Amino acid sequence: MKTRTSFAIAITVSALMLLSSFPHFGANAVSSQHSSNVVVNFNGGALPGNYAGIISDAGGQVIKAIPEIGVVDAKASTTSSDTFLSNLRGNNQVFEAGYDLVANLIMPTSITTDEDVSPTSIPPPPTTILGAPARDRYYIEANGNIPSNQWAIRRVGGFGTCPTCYGPAGGAWDTTIGSSSITVAIIDTGISPLHPDVGPKVIDSQASIFGTAPIFGPSDDGAPDDQQGHGTWTSSLAAGSLDSAGGLGAVVGVAPGVNLANLKTLVRTPTGGGSGEFAWTIAAIVYAANQGYKVISMSLGGYADLTNKGDHAIYVALVRATNYAFSHGSILFAAAGNDGLNLNNIRPFVELPGDLPNVISIVATTNPACVENLTPGAVCASGPDGLAFYSNYGTNINSLAAPGGSLPAGGAIGTTGFVRGACSPGKASNPNSKCFTLGNVYYVRATGTSGSTPIVAGVAALVLSANPNLSPSQVRAILEQSATNIGPKEFFGFGLVNAIAALQLAPNRGQGGSADMCSGQCHH
């Protein structure tokens, strides 16, 4: 196994992440980026009865109150932003306040169009899209084998022998493909309602209630629709439909039987990235918990300096939100990030929300059938699961590993380690709403911890489908205890998530419960 100190660490971040010199890394850098809005944490985790008056008297106005955790998102209105913040900090009912941090989607390190199945224009409504045959060649090969572009789902134990599961006996789907009573909340750039493999799975779409707005002009109109592509990609890896469920069958998620909640907190930027304020994500986390969504997936992040009073205020608000969700029945996952950093070494900075007590941070692994090889002209060769060169890692985060993929230089695109998923085909009313920067396409191959995160979320959804009475602590213990040991804890945390082994533990925890086991399709 290669050591992570044998090469220079490359930092790849989305377009709006500001970089500044950081002494622990020399030329490497992390930084926090702020908005002019202010996040206010009131004492005791609760809002005082006069909270709106406190905000007004300080020279501001309330944007959104989150009473469950005693947090308010606010902005200056009758004075300067700095004076407003100073006035709040001087109020004895305010625990901590600071300028909000910018959250960025964890941009894939490599993206390419899947030309064979991607239309070149925005499609008509899904009901008129030509469906694929039962055994779509992108879903299952003629000889019955799972195609190589489904390697990520297969690697964590997906597929099975139920009639449309097209996999070896003993796969996770022989126990359950997921229950429609379980919902995975995707906090991201939105989910495209036009995509047949994920659109029909969405039971809830929200954006403006979190504070999102079209802050980047024509790039994104602020509606829940995915106008960037990232959220559609991540959602498909968690719960993309089986072809029997009405999708094209061109991509399938780990838990194709569960539902999705589209909680949009990131909007498209002019450069094709996605950003938002952490207050929006905080509100979405609390909302998801209140709605009873048992799994929350966040392929987004940013860095906070805990020695900075303002950054610490955002950290506190996130801790409150994630603790609230965890205590109300939601298990949370977040991408570790694509900056190639040992997160032990970036103190006083922390990566948020992955580096929080009740959040499981997900690192990215490579395709063992096509191991990472950065030598120019190299071709695919089999080998062990490896830590992807771009993945953050460290012993100070509560982490699990899942396929994120890698691209060996010179490797054939069909056999490399890309993770294939759905993409937003765009929105007719917004010509700028491309799939990343590729155009109006349905499917992409990409790499990154953004893909790893919903894969683990999908495994958690399978576990909860098998036993819906499990608590978040129990699900977490099952995932950790059942994970496959593939190397040092520093790199892979508790190991590679293993859906088959996790489901074997699920009936032995909690108080039991029924699930939609293969939706009645299994045969043994």
C-alpha cells in the first residue's frame, strides 16, 4: 500500500473556496470563506421569547429562526454588518454569533459524459421518455454479469438474485432492496424531477424554506430543481431505481427501494460549482429530522478555524443541529473532502460537517479491478482497495470508506474507476442549468468523496429497511462492526462499508420490525 507522504498533497476545491497560506502545510492551504449574514446561537439551545427584538435592537432582521436548537440566521438592516455582529455579542442572552460560513459542494475530481445514453437536449416530460428493456445493457450485460460501470455498488454488496437484481446469490438485495417507508434526505444542489431514475423516487422537495435564493443571478433560480448536476448524481448512488421501478435501468443505487427527500441548500455558481450558506444546511438538517427522515447524506463541506470566534459560532450551530437530528432518529453522513489532506494536521481548522461528533465522515476508495496508477499511459490492473489520491483522511474523524473512484492515466474509460451515476438534464426555463459544465446530459462518470457518501447512506437505508426500529447509534455500530478491514484506520476509519455483513447484524439489534424484503421479488 502506498504511503500518503510519498507525494505532494494536491488541493482541489470548488470555485468559491478561498485559499490562503497555512503553516502546517507550507505550500498547501485551507481557509474559511464567509458571507455577510450572521448566525446567532442563543443561550441554552433555545430561543428567548424576545429573540426578534434582540435582533432588531442590534440593528438587524431575522432571516430564519430555528427554534429547535436556539439558532437564528440574521442580517444587518439598520447598521453595518460589523456593528450588528458586535451588538449581538454584547447581549447576555447570546451565547455566540458569527458571520456565516460558505458551504461548497464537494466537486468531483474528474467528470466525463456518458455519451452513449445522454441526450443532447433537455428532454420532454418523463412519461414520454422511451423506457429501456428489462435487461438494459448499461445495467446488466447479455451474459447476466453486472457490468463494470456498476462496480461501486457491487463492491459494497449490492445486487442479488431477485428477478431484476441481476447479481450473485447472497447479495444484499436478497435480503432487501430497501423499504419505501425509509427516506434518504439528500442535502445538496437539488434533484432533477426530469430524471427517470431518481425523479419518481422524490417524495419531498424543498429549497426556499432553508433560506436559499438565486444569489448567483441567472445561474440558478433557487427552485428545488437541480440546476447543477451534483445532487442528482449523489441521489442516484443512494437510491437510483431498478429498471422494474420505472427508471431507465441505466444506473441503480445501493438501496433502490427507498425514497428520496430533495433538500436543496446549494445553488449553482457562474463557474458551474455549487455553494450556499451553512445556515441553510443547518436548517435542512433540523427539517429532515422533524420529517422523520432516518438517513441524511451531505456531499458538501467547508473549513472552519476554531480559534476564530465567528467560525466557532458556526461550528456550535452545526453541532446543535446534528445532535438534534441524531437524537431524533436520523443518522448523518458527510463527505470527508477531496483535498488530499490528513485532517489530523490542519488544526485549528476542521472540515465541516464531516468533523462533527454525530456525523460519520466518508473517505473514498478506488476500484480494486482498476487500481490507482498515476503513471502516464498506465493501464488498468487489479489490486487491493486503495485510498483515492484526492480523499481527505485522518484518525480524528469518525469515518467509514466507500468507493469514490479514481482514473488511472491512459486507462480505457469503460474499465477505469469512475463512479457512474445520473445527472440533471437541465431545466427548460434556465438555459444555464447544465450537468456540471458538460451540457444537458442524463448520465456521468465521476470521482470523489461526494459519490462515496451516498453509497454509505444507501447501505444505512438498507439496514433500516431490514429493521426500522434501530436507533442511529445502533445503525452506526452495525456499519462500523460489519465494515471490511482494508487497511490502516488513519486512511479507512472502521473500514469499507459492507451491506451484506451489515444486514446480517440488523435483525439482532433493536426491537425487530418488518421491511419490504426485495418487494416480494426474492427467490431462494
